[in-house]
Amino acid sequence: MMLLYAVVPADATAPETRGLAGQPLEIIRGTLAAVLVEESSERVSATGDESRAFGEILCDLATTTFLLPIRFPTMLPTRSAVLAELEANEAAWRGRLTELDGLSEVVIRAEWPEADQELDSVSPSPGTTYLMNRAAVIHRREASVAEISELVRPWAREIKVLPSQQGVRIACLVPHADVPQLKDAVSIWQQAANDRQAVVSGPWPVFTFVVDQEAGSR
Amino acid sequence: MSDAPPERWSDTQVALVDLIDRVIGGGVVLAGDVVLGVAGVDLVYLGLRLVVAPAHEVEQSIALGRRSA
């Protein structure tokens, strides 16, 4: 079985890195792009530890070559199956690699305690009250997304709102050099009000901004 | 409304959660093979277009599909 790690430029140098199964990573090259893989006799389990280890390998790789991460755990049975996928998608991948070169992803989490209290307190209330409170929470989240989007606009090339159980999570596509400024801006914004907290994680490889399968097939 | 600020998140914890979330919820999606098993016993083999996603994303997709139907 081949565990797939990332799409990289066709001329990328093979990394001296071992994968989750302890095997060296290999490059399967196409004309326009290449795929980093690890050959393994066993299937990889998608536990939290394995997911974290996979992510850390990708983060290390991203320090030396630009890459599009492949969703974990994607496994293909043979080298020729990897090559077939590469040939089917490499034009789109090459385009996205070019567009995203020099950019990183950061994730902003922001939360307001009163939103949680409203959610917690509405359960025993009549239906109308529940719906009104729920609408207020949604409106507050939408306003927060708009506020944060405006805050990061000077640095973020793309913004995507991620699913979140509480508060908001926003992924931003940012030039490597601009990550510190964005983090500083979010930190100052958080300190301006003591009833909210915000944390920026990253920079990460561009997990959220890779081309999707439908776009890759067009 | 509470006067106290929320308990401070650990940056390390947040980074770890975000990394795992993005590893399994982001990235390029390909064709692939899935074997579903319990306690080490393979039960179902699926040779399908592989989409591995967190449950909440699947639920969102289902809800969107119902609304558009």
C-alpha cells in the first residue's frame, strides 16, 4: 500500500525523511507535479497520534519545499494507481502550487463566553425563546467573522470559515513574511476587549486552500 | 454576561487541535481504498472515491443536500 503525503513540484528534491511506517518517503514524478508517498505493508490507522505525526511530517517537509497536503489517511494500492491519479490531476495541482507558492495557512480561533452561556441556558426555555437566542448567537458569530475578516484583510489572500462548535474559526492564506504581523494584529484586537479570547495557530501547510477533487477534474 | 474573561487557552493545545483537524479535514482528496474493521478484523472493503472527513462536515453536507432537494 502507498500512503500519500503531499503534492510537490515535479522537480522537487526527494526528502531524507521517514514516514509513519518508518519507511523513507519517495517521490513519484509526473510531467507537471509529483507526489510524496511511503510504501508500507500495513495500513495506517487514523488515530489522533497518527494524525498528529502525519501533520508534523508535513510541517517539516513544508520547511524545505512547497507542497499541497493530501488528506490523511489516503492510501492507494500500487505505485501505478498513484501515477494514474497524478496524471489525472497534475495540471490542476501544478496551477495551485504556482498560485500558493510563498503562502502559509494560519487558523484564528475566537470565542466569547456569553455566547456559550446563551446556548447553555436556552434548553429548558420555550421554543420561541430558544429560536430567538439561537438567532442572536448566529448573528453574533456572523458579526465576529466579518470583524476578524476585516482585521486580517491587509495580509490574508484568502479566508475560509471553518466549522466550529463554539465561537468562530477562520483559516487565512498569508504570505510567509506577513504571519507575524497578522498574529500581532489579532493579539492587539483580543486585548482590546477582556471578554473574548483569540488564538492564532500556524503557520501550517495550506491544508484548507488546496484544489478540491471537482476542480481538479475539470 | 460574565465579567471574568474566559479561561485562557493553551497555545500549544490549540495548535495541536488545529493541526489534527486540518490533517483530517483539509488537504487534497483522491480516489482510494477504505477497509472498515472492528478490533483488527476487516469487515467491509470499499473501493470508492475516498473522502475522509470529520463527522460534523459530513452532517453539514447532508443538511445542505436536503435543503437544496
